[in-house]
Amino acid sequence: MSDVFNPDGTYSKTEWKTGDRISSNGLNKIETALDTINNKLESIKETTNNQISELESTLTELDTKVND
């Protein structure tokens, strides 16, 4: 669904007006956006956790060297 995000990566907001009917395409657009954002958040979480683990290992190594 190419109309979900703008070229700059921002969400392509639908301007709903009073009386507009919510279509299956409209709901699918919202669900696609939520799924995409959720996947990006999971990826960021995994990357962050990996970086934290690497930093903890480095700090442990440095602490060991300082205390030897």
C-alpha cells in the first residue's frame, strides 16, 4: 500500500470529515501503518538490547583490567 507513508517516511494521514464512511481500504491503511511501526519498534528494541549487551561486556572487561 504505497499511500500509507509519504516519501519522507511520515504517515500519510487521512483527513476524515463528518459523514465519511470508514472503508476496508481505510482500515487496512491504518493496520498496515501500525504493523510497519510495530516491526520497526521491535527492530529498534533488538538493536538496543544488543548494544546494551555489548556495552555491558565491554564494561566488565574494563573493570577486570582496572582491578587486576
